[in-house]
Amino acid sequence: MPKKAESTPQPPVIVLVRPQLGENIGKAARAMLNFGLTELRLVAPRDGWPNPDAGPSAAGADIVIEQAKVFDTTADAVADCAHVYATTVRRRNDTKPVVSPEEAAAEIHSAAGRSALLFGAERSGLDIQDVSLARKILTVPINPEFSSLNLAQAVILCAYEWSKFETLEQPTVTDQLPPAPQEELEGLITHFERLLEPKSYFFPEDRAEATRRTLRNVLTSPGWNALEVRTLRGVLTHLSRGDRQR
């Protein structure tokens, strides 16, 4: 019997419950897209939606802002989600399981059905009714003397942990020039020696060979490329000309 193909895990939905400032929504959208999340849901945003302050703060995460959906209640926003995580500090009378962002990301990646991460309003966080909708509490180990995270920071912590299970490309790295050929390095070394000899650098004579060898090691260790070798030789040539009157 053929093996049943495994379903691709669905990225979590980010739900901002009663967010206050449009710029914070934008920053959260930017944090989401940085790590490959695009589905944003808003529950009763204080200043309505769309919000003109969200776009500039999103810094190019337009797809997240433009596709954001608005709901009247948290229950409506997570109605299609089988796994709901409330990002909050665990209360004394709360018996829900508590997980870290890393643990939540691993669970979401292996779970069937949609998952949602709930984030509360900037000042008050999630209320008891919001938390009651969640299966688990998601909390971050943090300095108890300063435990305040802003909305975008909280979103980016969770989004980053999710991204670790995905294949995201690293930002483009500028191509590096290959190391200069030995012939060019020899020219650089000879240039140094030619300028240093009249200055009695290789003195005393019984140490000259060791000094030359040390100089060679210094100049060959960095793996200079051709451009760097030419630059160094240009510096030497310029220094050898002496001071010029302006």
C-alpha cells in the first residue's frame, strides 16, 4: 500500500487583538514578512482599518497590510484554527499548558490544521476571555526586572522561531574577489623589501632572513585579492615619493 504523503504545515496566523496604534500594526507586519509570515488578522483595531499609519511603518511589507482581515471578536478571528496560542504571562489560576516560542513553533510545524498566535493590545495585553480561547499559553523567558516587550518585538520572536523550521534564503552576500595570484603577492613583498632595505629594516644581518620570512608571512596570511594588492602597492609608491609641497 503506497505511503500517504505528508501534508505541508501551514504557517501560523498572527492575530492582533484590539491593537491601538497603526504604526505598531505596521511594525508587526514588517516583522512577520521578515520571517515568511503573511496572514494577519485584526480584532477590533482601536482606530479602525485601514490605518494610514500602518503602511509607512510596515516598510514595504505591503502584502501583509493589504491582505489583513478585520474581525469583531477574537472568537471570530480564530474560528477556523485548531491550535490557538495566547502570548501572555501565565496567571496563577490558569491551568493551561505553557510553552516557549520555540516549542510552539515545533508543535505548529508538525500539527494538522490551522494555528493562530494571539497578541494583545499594547497597554493591557490579552484579557481573560481572549486567553480562554487558547489551547496553550505562549510565554518568553525574560528578565523579571524588565519584562516589557512591545508588540513588534513579541511578534518577531515568534515569527523567528517559526522560520527556523522553514527554508529561508540568506540575504544576498556581495561576491568576494578571489585571492590574488602568487605572482602579484611576490610583487607586493618585493615592493616592501625594496623600500625597507634603505631604511636598515633588515638589520642586524644575522636576523635578516628571519625578518624577511616574518614579513612574507604577514603579507600572505590575509589572502589579499588583486584589488587589495594593487591598493597596497599604490600606498607604498605614494609613500616612497616623499612629501609634496601643496
